[in-house]
Amino acid sequence: MKIAVRAGMALAAAAALVVSVAACSPGGSGGGNGNFLRVGSTAVVDSLNPFVSDSDYSSVMYQYVYPHLTEYDENLEIVPSFAESWETNEDGTVWTFNTVKDVKWSDGEALDAEDVAFTANMILEYANGPTGILSGWVAHLNNAEATDANTVVFTYDAPVANVLTQVQALHILPEHIWAPKATGDGIDITSFDNAPPIVSGGPFTLESYKKDQMMMFKTNPSWYGKAPEIDGWGLQFFANDDAMVSALKSGQVDMVGLTTPPTAVEKLKSDGMVVQTGQSVSIKNVIINTNPEKTSHRELLNPEVRKALEYGIDRNEIVEQTYLGHAEPGSTLLAPISGFKNEELPGLPFDIEAGNKILDDLGYLPGADGVRVADGERMAYELIFPTAESGSGDRAFQTMQRGWEQLGIKVEQRKMDSDAAWDAITAPENKYLDFDIAMWNWAPPYEPDFILSTLTCDSLGGNSDSGYCNPAYDELYKAQGTELDVEKRHAIIDEMQQVIFDDRPYIVYAYPNVIEAYNPAWDGFVLSPLIGSINNLSTQTLTGVHRVEN
């Protein structure tokens, strides 16, 4: 799924929500009384249906309400979850998972291996349609079979390098809820609103949800794992960073994460808040439409033009002035903390002279207004900019805009909400014909397979946001997925990064740090590169959070 930050909500709604969250918490209103954690964010949940949504906090929600065979611990190691143990055959094509016994969904129905098999097979059956957004988690899977209530067998068409991380992201859905949707052409799978109270098999149940406003969770007494130390938690969505940070300082929320602005770090510390920062898996990128069928500004299809654009980006200024040092200069698809980054690709330096030479040599000379002309068209572009990127993204864009002006290229922002931005990128009808340039970000899983998959030809019309298609890259992608030798897989992934670096459908300009802050009345937060403490891959984080002051 596309894990891109989304935002959008009226200020009046944000102000009203403070009352709503406080009223629903066990401790009543004001100051964070009780054992109910209130989290602020400017990134919203866009849908409760896992086959429709593509936002960060949607992923968080699924991790907390649905079981998963495995999960990451605080050290980013795969550990058992709903699968207590597993084994594989000699050639690595058959995996047998032994699940926790005598477990129930939150509505009292049995939760067992049948639900696992149903979920995997449903995604396989409709992978070319309604379930395509999650089909990467069942790559190379032929079928799943529950041989008894506590045993499920996954049979693959080849050895797969990342089975345990794939099933970590495979949300196990209740068969009795979803089976009626998985009939015919499967259109009911994506039209299902999955409204709360959602039938849960995770540590929390989702009790209420107001789109772009709030979510309320309670502990699930049927949860098979370690019981959370809190009674529940809520997500409150704010229109902007300033409103969110102010709510933390005033005691209206207890913690802010993911979208905490670098400019707020020192002030929050001086106000007595605990601030944690660290590397993340996130990448900030410029997206360039590389679809050979695009209808205008076809000069952007030339990798040399895209190379000139990269020379016009001052990454060091962005890191120092936009992120105040809470980031690293970007270069490849994979962040340094992933362990898979190709360190031989540091990114091109800021070099206006080199960029201008490329464009001069191509014969794209400045017109009377100083803007270069390519094949009769001014090199003046509209950059699609989702409002969720506002703040740091605006400042990064302004740095780029100044650099590109020195190249004789004019770029203007076109701000829109995330849904509209996605529609504009893929328009018309998922053909990627209309857009030229965009800015967005990925906060991908720790395992690199997903982010690598977003640039395959098969991802067109799905997770692709660039219109990129390169059969040679696709062959490398397939090879890394079935290469069991760790060093050989690393070498293939290095080569894939080199291909994308040279072709430049993406120009990765920064690896931002995770920044989160919380009231010292709370403790137990474990900072993770996967969206901080309220992360999208480990239920072990919130189950350890607790209140130390009353």
C-alpha cells in the first residue's frame, strides 16, 4: 500500500475534538487524568478498509486491531505473534505456521488458522483487482491451507527470501465478516466501509471514528498477547503542526508523533516535554512522470533532464535549514537505517553549473523571460503538492524552486489534499498522462521488498506514483524476492537502487528523522524508525506504555 502521509481538517473541528477525546477518556476531561493515552497527529486515517486506505495511521490501526502471524520487536527483530512457531521444508517452498490456541475475535467468534488461510487466499484470488493493494504480501504464494484449527500451511511457487516479514504485514481478517464480501467480482471488498466497532483480534478494539477528526480505541479482553497497561487510547487529528504542538503543551493531548516539526523540538524541551529523535525508514522525494505516453513536457522523459533537476537541489540546505539537522541528505530508495542502502550512491551535489551545461548541450536555451524552451514548450512545470507535506515540505520546495530558477526552469506548487493529489498523479484513469512533477514521501516497512515493488510495471495503477516501467528493473525485483543468500540479495538490491538512481523517476532529497514528544507523566514509549513509538509494525510498543503520574 502506499504509505504516504495524509492530512486535511478544519481548525474548528480540531478544537471541538479536544472536548470529544477528553469526554471519552476514562479519566474525564482536561489534563490527561486516567489511564487513557491521547495522541495528536496531522496525518489522518483515510479509510478503515485495508484494501482502500493508503495512509500511515491507517496502517497503525490495522496493526492494533488485526492479528499477524509475526511482528517486529523493539529491536526490529521478527518474533512470534499469532504464530507461536513455524517451520519450512528443505527447499523453502512450504511454510507451516502453528497458531495460538483457543483464541476469539472481539465478537466471540473463534479466531484460528482458518481465518489466516481465508485472508491469504482472498487476496490471491482478487490480486488483479480489489485486493491488489495488499497482494505484495502474498507474492509467490500458490495457496494457503488450514490443516486444522491451529495449523496453516503456505505453499509457494519458489523459495521466498522474506516470508516472515511478509506475514508480519498480512492483516488476518475475520472470515465470518469478510467472506460474504469475497464473492463474484469482489467489488464488495473495496466498497465495505468496515465501520466501528470493528471486529478485532489485536490488542485494541476501535470503538469510534470520525473521519479527519478522531479515533477511539479500547483494550481488547480477547487479545492473545501481552495485555496493554493502558485502558485505551485516542488519535486526534489536527489541521497543522502548530495546533498539534500547542495541544501537547496545554495538556489536551499526551503525545505527538510522526508529524512533529523540527522547529518545535527546542521549544518543547524547554516546556518540559520529553522529546525523542532518531533515524527513520522514511524518504522524502521528488517524483517525475516517466510514463512514455505522457502528453506534454516530454523533455522530462530524458534522464539527462531529470539529472539536471537533481543538480539544482541543495540537499545540505534542506537538511540544515528545513530540518534543522533532524534529517540526512537523501539519494536512494532505501534509508540508511534499513541496512540495504547502496552506500556507493551519495546523491548528486548541488551544482548549478553542471545542470546548466546539460540543458545547454541539449539545446534547451532560455527564452526572453529567462525560462528555457524544450521542443517548443517552456520548461515551466506545475508540481503536485499534497497538503500533508506542508510545513517542512514547503520550505524544502522553496529551496528547490530557487535552484531550478538558476537552471532556467520554472516550477510552481499546486497544493491539494492527498486524495486529489493521488488522482492528479494517476490521471486520467490510472494512465499517468497529465502530471509532470510531484513531491511526496514514503514511510515504508523495514523490509525493502515493498518500496522496491512500487516502481515495478505491475504497480502501475496500484502503488506506482511515477508512471515508471522498466522490464530490466522488474527482473531484478523478481530475483531479489527469491534469493535466499543474504549477500547475493543485497547485491541485487544495490543494483536496483543504481537503476532507479540513474533513471530518476524519483529524486530522494532527504531521510527525515522520527521526532516525537510526550508529557513526562507518561513512560514506556519505544522509539522506532517505523513511525516512532506509535508505529505501524509493532504492537509491542503501545502494550508497554504506561502512566507514571496521576
